[in-house]
Amino acid sequence: MSSEDRVASSRRSVDRIEADYLLETPDIVERAVAAIAGEQSSGTFLPVPGETPELKERAAATVAAIENLAPSDRPSLPGAAEPRIGGRWNRAKITISWPLANIGPSLPNLLATVAGNLFELKQVSGLRLLDIRLPGAFADAYPGPQFGVEGTRRLAGVEGRPLIGTIIKPSIGLTPEATAEAVDTLAGAGIDFIKDDELQSDGPGCPFEARARAVMEVIERHAERSGRKVMFAFNLTGDLDEMRRRHDLVRELGGTCVMASLNSVGLVGMIEFARHSELPIHAHRNGWGYLSRHPLLGWSYTAWQKIWRLVGCDHMHVNGLSNKFSEDDDSVIAAARACLTPMFDDKPCIIMPVFSSGQTARQAPETFARLGSADLIHAAGGGIMAHPAGPAGGVASMREAWEAAMSGTPLAEYAESRPALKGALETFR
């Protein structure tokens, strides 16, 4: 079954959940897939009383598609059984389908179904969740993003181009006053978006409330001068009650964004926080590597980000081209496209992808060419703060790079009459 067929099938089957996986198994593929389907629905490792044909018809998961791939000479993960036939580990792309009635439109129980014990089966020597397709009942049960692309642009006062952003550096160790000084410099340089580093939340050296008050005083002063308020994503990650109190403080101070670390707060924590929030939620994916770095274990970003979009996140990090981490450029672009791809016909849940990690003016043309959209936040830390002309030059170089990219002009040519961009190209190689 092709991806187009799967999508069409999911639209027809409004009462079923579908998940695609990359499977590696020492067993015959069909037998391994049947074991997974049984384990994740009505069955177990042997027949039990009560699992009647009628119950199976009503509740059992079904195998919707199998696409066999080239086998492997060795297992990807430890603990798997030895191959039954031929001394090789078989691989396939598979699709499993569950009745919605098994769990109802519940994201916590969805995770237990599509990403639960199946990773631990001996019949599995590698398994990666590639995508999920959900019935419209999930769109009815969860709010999705309150702001997304349109709301973020409206609050930031930016149209027709990416939001140019940065991260407060050093990541940790600055006082509230020093943080506000950095924001003062950046706001004066015309930055659109600033965020706390994910390590900076509410330590005794930089308490959240003191930082928020100091930063917002600076932002409000610049807004009175320019007529446009810099969007600052305050990292309020913590216990749920703490997050609610911090959110309320930011809102009362006139802030326009809050940030949370998804893997630290967890699914239910983010569901409850999103129900409380009246501000855009900037979702940080720190820890993503332990869910994704092995090619035959964990999640693809395509599947993972759908969960957080439904929860109510408005921005999600997708890494950046030529980044400092292990992710390749194809994966980064696929992640960003996923954020901009509608989930449901009547509830698109479009959110703003955030490109970051080792970013400078140099990445703008390829980012635009490959993504085909300017709906993004392009966040550069050193690419702005370490510019030879200072942060003002860094911000200008990023905007000029995007002007060049969106007009189809080569960077070197555009830089001939633009010192800030020229300085960036000479500095960041």
C-alpha cells in the first residue's frame, strides 16, 4: 500500500487508528507483525479464555499493509531471538490498524497502543514508528494550537518573511539584570524573537520572576518606541502548578510567548498546561536524540510532532541545516514540512517550525529552497551574537540573507552592497 493509499484509507476509516513502522525481525515478517498486532490489542503469547471470535472481530488490531525490504546480516538491537530461517534478519515497512473504540480519543492511551510494549518483543530486533493517522475524534477531543503560524505572526508583527530569532547566551549563569541587558541590545537591533535556553528556568542565580520582570520592562520600553513587541519565549518548565503561575506572570507583564521542554514536562503535563495557557507555546524537544537517534528504534519526527500539535503547541524545534548535532539535512526538512502539513481537513493544526543549532545567514537560501516556505522561526545564537558588527549586524545579516533567498539572488551577489551580510559570509564559513 502506497503512502497515498494509506492516507485515503485513513480518511475512509474514520473509526480506526493507523500506524506505520519500520520493522526488523528474526522471524518471518508476517508472523512477527501478527505478534505485534496481538500484543497491542486483544491477544497475548498464547490463547486465553474470553478471547472469542466475536471479541477479536470487535477489538483486535489488524495488519493493513506489509512492504518487504532487503534483510540485514545482523540485528540492530540486543535481546532479539536468533533468525528462524536463513540466518538473516528480515525487514519491512508495516501498517497496523486499531479500532478507535479500543481506547477512545485519548492521547495517553494512544501512546500505550502505538508505542508501548511492542518495542520489547523478542520478535523485534528493530522497530521505529514512522507515522500515525488519527480519526477526527482526536481533533474534537484536543484543542490543537491556539496561535500557530498566523497568531505568531500577528503577535510578533512580522509578515512575508521568517521571524529572525536568537537564544540568550551564555545558556546559563546570567543574572536577571544581565539577561535584560542582552535583550536590550537585541531589541535595539530589531530582533523578532528571543528565547531562554532550555537550561535556564528558575535557578537561584536567575529566578524566573526576577528575570521575567526585568526582561519585560526592557521589551515594553522598546515596544513604545518601535510599535512592535519582541516575542520572548520564557522557559517556564517545572511542576505543573509552577508552570501555571509562571505563565500567569508572563501574561500579566504583557509577554507574548512561553516555552516548555516537552520531554521533561511529559504528555499529560503538557495537555493540562495547554488547557491553561493563553499564550503561544514554544515547544523545545531537548532529549529528542534518545527517542530517535538509532535508525531502527523509537520515533520519526513525523509521528512524534503530531502528538504535540494536538496537545496545543504552537512552535516546535526541528533542528537546522548544517547543524551541530547528528541529524542530516533531509531529516530536518522532513520535520519542518511535517509541522506545516495539515492533520485534519477541518482542523489543520499548522504550527511554526523552529530552525536552530549552528545557524547563520549562510543557511537561509537552502532552507528556503528546500522547505518552500517562509513560515518559520530562524534562530541563530552565535550567528547573531558573534557577528563582527555585533548583534545589530547579526540580525541585519539574517534578514538580508532571507531577502536574497526569497528573491532568488545569490548570497555573495546580494552581499556586495550590504556590509552586514558580507561580514557574516566572511566570518561564518
